[in-house]
Amino acid sequence: MNYFEFRQQLLKDSFTKDEEFHRLRKEDLRCAKAYKEAMAFEKTLKKALNIKAPDNLKDSIVLRQTTQHTLTRSFRNYAIAATVLISFVIVSATWYLQKPGSIEQFIIESVALESNVPLSENSISLNKIKLVFAEFETEVNGDLGEVRFIHDCHTPGGTGVHMVVSTDAGLVTIYYMPKTTLSKDRIDFETANEKAILVAMERGSIAIIADTRQQLAAIEPTLKNNLVFL
């Protein structure tokens, strides 16, 4: 199960007992955030559907001959309040269901959630880097730079690699997405604070995020030339 499949299950049945669903809920930051939002929405919906009638409703009905006008006005206010709350719930649900699902948006959310990954003090060995990429039938055919973090991660369509490379100009974040196909060879975009590109590979694609366009241009050929698909 990947992030998008998790979101689909969340919308279908947020109270599922599926073990993989709950593992991702605990271990994946994006899934945890999506689950938290869904639970907040469920709570709001429950609140909307369980609005209590006014405490004096029974007495008002008994004395309706003398308080009919007041009762009618109270019910009108009560109905308006309930309608406003339920409308808010519907709008919230629509927003929740229609969140952007583009690859660019996926990367933007991933960068925001995973900006504080634990970086190694020293460069990670090439052998370890090769082992991670080997899981995706990809061979590392040369030096990728000073890799300070590497781990598998959820990507659109399946699992991929999340990597952080230290350069003289700063850190560069890379997502290798072996099952993500782009609509064109290259897509330029921006996150909240950084520049980013999506680049089509022989198989799948990569996302590169850095402070400047110069950093992106410097590391792109390194990745394209040194990642060989088996």
C-alpha cells in the first residue's frame, strides 16, 4: 500500500482494521497527517449530526399556546445554526476529497513533511547506496555526491528512494520514483521555499529540490548518467 492507496482507503473506511493501513498511519508522516485530518473531519461531522435540541423545548411545546411565537423563532435560529454547521461540513468534505493530486503537489507535501530527516555526519557509503537502489532494479554506476540520507519512501504508483545530497551550495533533496511517469520530459516548479524540477528517466522519473536553479542544473546530469536501469 502506498500513500495514494492509503488516502483512498481512508476515504472509503477510515476505521478499517487493515494492518498495512495502520502501519503506514504510524510510520509515514504524510499518512499520519492525512489520518489526523480525516479524524478531525469525522469529529466535526459527528458534532453536526448530534446537535442537541434546546433544553426548554419540551416545556415550550407544552405551553405552545402562550409561547408559539417565541418557539417558532427559537426553532428558526436553531435550524439556521444547524444548516450553517452542516454546510461547513459539506464544504470541508468537498475540499478534503478534491485536494490536488498532481505529482508536483505530492512532492511539495513530501518536502514539507520530510524537511527534518536525520542526516548522517559523514557521507553514506556507495555500497549502501547501491543496495537501496538495487531494490528497484536500478544500478548506481558512479558517484552521486556526498549522500547524507537515503531511504525508501512512498511515491506515486509505488515505492521509491528519498535521498539528500550535501553540496558546496547547500543540501539537495532527491526523490527517485520508478513507477511515476511524467506527461513531458521536464517540469519546473517551486515548493514553498525552494526550486524544483521533475525529470523523466529511462524508467520512472526523479524530483530534485534545491535552493537555486544552479544546484538543480549541477546535479541533474549526475543522476541521469549514473543511475542505470536493469
